[in-house]
Amino acid sequence: MKLAWKCLTLSLVLLAAACSDQAAPTGPLPPDEAGADLNSGRLTDARDITVMTQNLYVGADVDAVITALATPDPDDDIPALLAAVATIDRTDFPARARAIAREIRRRRPEVVGLQEVSVIGVDIPPLGVSVHLDFLQILRDALAAEGLDYAVGASQVNFTAAPAPGISLSDADVILVDARRVQVLSASGHTFSANLGVVAPGVDLQRGWVTIEAMIGGRKYTIASTHTEGTGPDDLLLGLHQYQVMELVASLGDASPAIVLGDFNAVPDSPAYQEMVKGGFTDVWSAVHPAARGFTCCHLADLSDLRPPFAERIDYIWARGLGDARGRHGLLGQVQRYGEVPSDRIRNHAGDLIWPSDHAAVWANIFLSPRHGT
């Protein structure tokens, strides 16, 4: 989401919501762009971990609706809402969920970080509109249909909108874990102390992150997933992202090995990116594939573009304690995207080709050399 909220300033942002923690439930591109490999083969005594991050995408330009709600003219509210509903129908999350589930089956990540895990409810009987979508349940059903058992490791709601009776939207950050291979030891959800808060009647932006400690292959990992704020002018967001990421990094302390997944809404070398580097984290894409741009965002709102008009990399996998960016103890593995080549497109219920999300997913398989033994 990107929207110029002229009435907001960074000083107001920093005075927004107080920090709160709550328990969460456990449970063809050219070769240099297509993927990444540091090694031609795996070390025979290496272990590995596979993780994935995917912004599911709510399915429409929510900012356009928020803009209409925030203006004093009431006549633009319903047209904006109806346009969003039509786009959500075209972007067909059940079809997209099935495609994402197939990719998860192919890659078999132990852990998946999800953003924009939405619950949509729209009932306007006079207009004949009725939409009810629970993204998490739809995706988990799609995973089960693929013979997979992924449980919710942690979940945190970070966006709510209820602008009028019969209209509601929320989205959450969620960590899914392969229940057959991952034991969740603890889980928590957190809200950033710096947030935009209420930006329109009934629309509250309270971003945060989720964290789990888990045993995977006999080794304990700390894994977090986040979706930093994406709504606002760039000069505001640069500072806001930095504060949010600083807080996330501080919460992880010196935990190692640690992995952070998410849609950071921040490009490489931005202040937020540098906070991750200062925290001792390695950008896995950059480490494994430094010559490739690796753009992940964004497709058109209705997902109809023939080729991705990607112009920025804002979705990341970060690792600490699993290898460095370069040198004799460099991070070893492979990292690729999903949802950025035409063959990734799928058919919606009307038979139109669409992308699985407006963001490309990023997945990484990280090899653990003997020095990273248990």
C-alpha cells in the first residue's frame, strides 16, 4: 500500500499506538535472475533448512478505498468499495491459494511467513453484494488438499477496517510450520510502538511482527515474520520503517540462529535495511546472488499484467548465525522467487490468467556446514 496521507507527520506517527505483546497460537528470466546457487552441490555432512515468505495480497487496491473514506465527499465511498469488490472477485484468492499450496508442496519449507492474511466480509443486500473470505482457512484447506499439514505457529492482526455496518477487513502476519517436522516451543505476537493508527473512519493500521522459537532437525531456531507499514509518503515511511525494524531487531536480542521473513516495504540500503545489517543479519538473496536485482514488487492490482512491472525488492529472507554475506564462512544455499515469470500465472474462476499475488514469494534453502552443528 502506498498513499500520500497529507495530514500525517512523522512526529504523530511516533506518538501513535503503545507497544503491546500477546500470545499467539502454536500449532524464462536470464540465468542470473532466475535463481541463485553458491555451490554446485550440497556438502555431504550439511544439514539444511528451507523457509519461504509470501505476501498473499488482499486482492484489490485497498488504498483507493481508504482514500475515498478519508475524503469528506461521501459520494465516492460506495463506488470505490464496489470497484474493490469486483477486483477481489477477479483476483480469486481460492485459485491463488491452490497455486501457492502447490508451490509449498514443491519446495517443502519447514516454515512459511505470510503477510496480508486477510479476512474479508462485505454484505450490502441492496446492491446484491456478499463476499466472505478467510484467507488463512482457504490456504490451509488448499495445503491439506495437497497432502500437507501446516499448522499456525504464530499470528498477529495488524490492520482492521470496519468503516460501515456490513463491511469489514482485517489482515494478519502469520507463521505456518510443517507440523510433521517443526516443534514450536514458544510463540508471540507484537505491535510496533510506532504506527500510523487510525487513518480514516474505522480504519486502524497497527503493524507488528510474529516470532516463534522452534526445534527443526534437532536444532533450535528463532524465526520472525513482519509486514512493515506501506501506506504513506516516502519521507515518512523511511523513518517509520527504520523505527519499526529497530524494534523488531531489539526484540530478537542475540538469538542465533535466527531468521526473519517478510514484506519490509523497504529497498536495499534503506535505513530499515541497514538496521537489519547492524543487527548482524545477512540478506540471503544478496549473499547468494549478489549480481541479481531480485525484484519482488509489484503486479497490477487486478493481477492481469502479462509480464511483471517489478521495480523494487522489498520482500526478504534474513539470516543470522547461518553464514555471512561473503568470505570463508559465507552463507551457502539457494534462493529463488515464485510469481515473477509468465509460467507462474494461473487461471481464475473466469478463465483469465492472473498472478498468484501482487508480490513474488521468496524461498531459500540454507545449508548448514559442520561448524553450524547442534
